[in-house]
Amino acid sequence: MPPVVIRNDEWTWEDLCYYLYEEKAFDNIVISPGPGSPTCANDIGICLRLLHECEDIPILGVCLGHQALGYVHGAKVVHANEPVHGRLSEIEHNGCSLFNGIPSGRNSGFKVVRYHSLVIDPESLPKELIPISWTCSTDTQSFLEISNASSISDAHDIVSSDSMSQVQKSLRVWPLNSHQNMQNGKVLMAVMHSVRPHYGVQFHPESIGTSYGREIFKNFREITEDHWLNYGPLVTCKENVDYSGNQIRLRKPVSQLNHGTFPSRSIGHNGVGKKGVGLFDLVNLSYPSNGVKFLKLAWKKYDHLASEVGGARNIFYQLFGHHKAENTFWLDSSSIEKGRARFSFMGGKGGSLWKQMVFQLSDESGHPFEGGGYLSIEDARGSATKTFLNDGFFNYLNKELSSFQYKREDYDELPFDFHGGYVGYFGYELKVECGAPYNQHKSRTPDACFFFADNLLVIDHSSDDVYLLSIHEECNTSTSWLDDAELKLMELRTSVPEKLIEESSLNVSFTQCKVEFVAEKSMEEYMSDVEKCKQYIKDGESYELCLTTQIRKKIEEIDALRLYLRLRERNPAPYAAWLNFSKEDICICCSSPERFLQLNRDGVLEAKPIKGTTKRGVTTEEDELLKMQLQYSEKNQAENLMIVDLLRNDLGRVCEPGSVHVPLLMDIESYATVHTMVSTVGGKKQPNVSAIDCIKAAFPGGSMTGAPKLRSMEILDSLENCPRGIYSGCIGYISYNQTFDLNIVIRTVVLHQGEASIGAGGAIIALSDPSDEYEEMVLKTHAPSRVVMEFS
């Protein structure tokens, strides 16, 4: 059965005892990893009391839970000799029940991923806690280094020998040679209680990089079964308990649960909350409708037309580029190599269903978020309204999407998943609607801007086909836009060729601008922030912190569309985008290579996080060398592995159990100016979860926050001196039939109120070097900043 997830401050002790001992609703408990220390009440919550008083219930503590098991029995939790995050160790164990059937020792194939800065001091272990596992050595290895070693190529086929037989089934075992291990500098990796069915592991068995993680959980299940054979029956189907979704509910009335036993956060000496707020309630799906709309889709297809009329660039410029391309969008797959992207979507102010939505959070910066914000809507006729949304923008979109009714056969024959609907961006500061407690800074731009696009043009770059689509309410059968757009496309066949359009529109005389960009932080300040990040990591507050900053430049009158066309030429990207919200004076020129999250019509979710970036080489030999250095960099592998595990956790909250998988891990993709390390994480959406729930579960993208996400965002808010705004958020579409595809806003120029801004940053981990981090941040600004300098 899927586990029931309870935040450590969500239930009172009385609530917990009721479910455990009166309802007997659970067989065992897993105390999860998390930021901070078991010595801090707000970090560990009710879990210490669980370990202290629930002596008859099997408990497995992981990382923080492992340290809590030691701490509650009197062991000391101290700083490790070095923080280890996203790196691997081979470990040895004593063959106890938790490690039944799992090989042990160097070259055995049993490698584990570690995320910790603190450890249990083995010299302080009380007699009731038995050490059952240690690292094989003081060394750690990167994922590719250890997984490529020939000595462990058949690791998962190793079967335990007969010599590991009976001792593995015993709950009482002899300890390893603790004194010798301490002298050798090996790190304690697991303990068990001498009489209670309580275990703790310092490593992360759930990580994508840990071997035999599934076997460890299976063994804990068997430990649980053995325990209840002696102490009572296992939990069977409880008629009065509903385990569906991510919450447990009683089907008969009980006393009201008392949430928030511990404060949601307390401000420490550095202004950072010592505990982030927990996950939002994902069991929703009965949103009140905003008025049902029956939508019909009409479309036309033109085989192999795109290249005949000058390609995507010429089509957009000619059909939507007039009047400075006001109120237009272009989700632009300008880099289609190796199948990274296939479709481009474009459009402008459309038919009767078109509208523009602008949302601004109401929260005061630096204060706990109390919810809500102001939504301004302008329709196709120019009529405008402004309302306050108590439940926020994501919930509003959820209600809007749930109000649409449609027939699948309208779009079954289309090869793409955007058939009309919302196109725009979510700004980073909307994180407060996804669990973050507050925003330290208020965004200078609206927190979300979207068009509802009822008319659009689609280009299939694989087949060169062009599609025109129009959605309308069932009572309206007009196809005038389709007819007009078809006429314009046909006229392009006899118009000026694309090459001449490029020359007349772009090949103007450029002079290098004398006014440079101004950085929000100097090199010294940024490097100092890197050191602060490393200290937080050393103290166990985070594994990885994605530190960012922005550069800004005052601009006068600028041809924003030409700027974007030059950017897509210089730095083509699979998830590029142009958005022009002219009433808000916002133009977004985005050349992002990173997908945040996609949901297709079959309910399959996919994220493609990027962590690890290096420049391209001048020569072929240098380029290959830099690419290989990125591939086998221990630091970059650690960064990528941590974000992959974070995304697996995010998707696990909305996907069917067991469906989350990683088809590509640490793949290298090359672009015009950089090489990047990219992984792919996928999963099957639960049927009772909406598209917006999926976005909320993963927003903001983990590659822009670090891990653990909530605590990392609090720390970053305290270090960064300006809002991120559109940067670090996401751009894309949400179709009326609840599919979506959203990028991560990086490598992007935001033009707003006479200023061009570009955000950039990088992941800080324990292995980070401040000067290298600064150079990587600057590298990421090169392509967009050079284009701005040419045009301003």
C-alpha cells in the first residue's frame, strides 16, 4: 500500500496514539530524511517522542531519522569530518535482518548515496544501540565512477551465501568491531536497538543511486511481519479507515485533529526559519466550477508547408509581428537536434474566448504569507475586471480548467498536446502558493501573466507540417480566423523569401553599447554568499543551494522582437519562448534549454532537470575534453543526482506508486555556447490528481532551489538581495484539456519598464569553489547579455 505521509507537526501526540493503538491503523513507521538536526525541536517534531515511547512498533529512521534514534537514547550528534551530499560509499554490514540477502564490503556492489553533514558519534553510542553498518573506507566516489567499475558490473546479481543464513533472520546480532572502525576513520552508517524493533540508516536507500534500496525496505517489511507474529496480528483492511490518496481519514467521526503542535517556523539568528512549512493537501479535485464551458476544436493541416513559406521565423514575423508583436506568444522549439523538441506554438490576440490574465500576490515581503492576490482580466473586447483571489492563482486556474468540457475525438488525430488554452509564465515568488512560508522580496513584475489563446498556429518540425487550430464554445461555429490565417499562409508562398526577410529586418549596423550591465552583487559579494551557503550545508540545513543573482541594464526604445530573433539565432534552444504582454510593458526573450515539467494526454509526467554546465571549446579537441570533464566531474554528478532525487520525490507525490522512473541519468547535451548535464524523470499521474496539482507539487523547479526544497528556499531568500521574478519560474502552456509543457526560465532577457534583466546562478554544494561558481554564473549570462548589448 502507498505510505501515509504525516508532517512532523501535523498531529498531536493524542492523535497519533489514537491511530496507532486504538485504531491500530499502521504496522510500522518510517521517519524520513530532512534538513536540520534532531537536537532542534522544530526540525524533528513529534518524531523523538515516537522513538522514545513507541517501543512496540517497528520504526525505520532514515538520515535525520537515524540521527534521532541515536539522540533519543543518549548518543551525540556531531559534525562529520566533511559534509557528503550526492556522493556514494561502499558499505559493510553485519548481516542482520535489515541487510538480509545484501552483499557487504568493498567491491561487493553495495553502494549507497549519502546526504549528510552530521553523524552519530560512535564513541557515544549507549549499550542499547548496536552498530550494524559502516563505510568501507573514508573515501567517497561519484555515481559514474562507482557504477562504471568493472568489479561491480554484476553487483545486482550477487546472491548471499549460505554462511549468511541464520544470523540474518535474528533481531539480536553481535556488533561489528566498533573500536577498530573508529580508528580507521570509517563512518557509522546504521544502528539497531538491542530489544526494540527500531533501526536507523544514515544513507538514503530511496535514492536513485543506492543499490539494494528496495531490498532494504522489503527487509523492514519482513521485520515488521516477524514482529507482529509475536505481538499481535498485522493490520488488515480497516473498515473505518480510508487510506486513499496521501492522507488517512476515518470513515466514522472522531475528535477534530489539532494541527500545528509546533510553530510553523521560528526565526534563527540568521533570519532563516528553522523549519519550512509542510506539503500542501493534494487530495482536492472537487473544485467548484467557474461556470461550465463546452469547448469545440476546429483545425486544419497543411502538409510540408513550413519550409515553403520560410520556416517558423518567417511565419511568426509575417503573421504576428505587426504592431511590435503586441499581445503575442511563441513557444519556440528553435533547437530540434536529437529529438529534443518537435513542435512550435504561436499566436496573438484572438477570438471571443481570448483574454489576458495578470496576477499579483498580496503578501508583504518578509512576512508570513497569508494567501491571495489580485487578478486583472482583460477580454477580447477590451473589457477589464480586477478581483481579489483569496485562494490564490493556482487554485483559480484549477477551477477554470475543471469548468471546461470537451470531446477527446476533437484532438485525437493531432500529434501534439496543446490545442488551445493558457500560455504565459509563473513567476518564482508564486512558491508561497506551493508550501514556502513567505517571500523575502516582492517581484517587480506580475507574479503570473497568461493569455487564454483560442486561436493558434503549430509547426511540426519533424514533418514540416503546419496546423491551424481554433477553439470556440459549442454554440459558436464560426471558423473565420482559420480562413483568414489560411489565406495569409498561402500568400507567404509568393512573398519575399526568408533570407531577404532576415536581411531587411536584422542585418542593421550594430555598435557595441558603452553602458554595461550592472550586477546586483559584486564578485566579492557573490563569492561570500557561496561561502555562506557552504556553511549552511556544513550545518545540515541543506544539501544543495541554487544561489542566483541578476544583472540589469537601462534601455531606451528597443525592437524587442528583433532582439529575440537574434537571441534564437545565436543561442537556439528546445524550450525557447517569446511572450509580449504589451499592456504590462513586459517582453520575455527566453532561450531555455531546460524542461520543468510536461504532462501529456496519456497522463505521463516528465521533467528534465539540468545540473552541471561548462563552456564549449574553441577546437574540437578542447570541446570534447570539456565535455568529458563535465561528464565525470564528481561535483556536477553530485549536483545532478541530488536534483534527480528531489524531482523523484516531487513527482512521487502526484504519481502512481512505483511509476516514477529515470530513463536518462546524467546525459550530456550540447548547445551553441555550453555543454549541460541533463537527466530525465518520469511517472504516471494518479487519476484523481489535476494538472495544476502536478505543477504545484514540483514548483519551483528543483534545479532552481536546491534540496531539501522548502528549507533551501528560505535560506536563499535570506541571502539573495532581490526578487527573482520571472527568472527561475516557468513559461509554457496549459491546454484546456489539462495537458501542459513548461520550461525553466533561464538564459532569458526580461524587458520591463525601460530595463533589461538577466538572471543566472548555480548549485552550491560542499565541494563548491567560490571562484568557480562565480565564473559559471557569469558564463550563463554571456549569450543573452551580448544580444542585448548589440541592440541597446
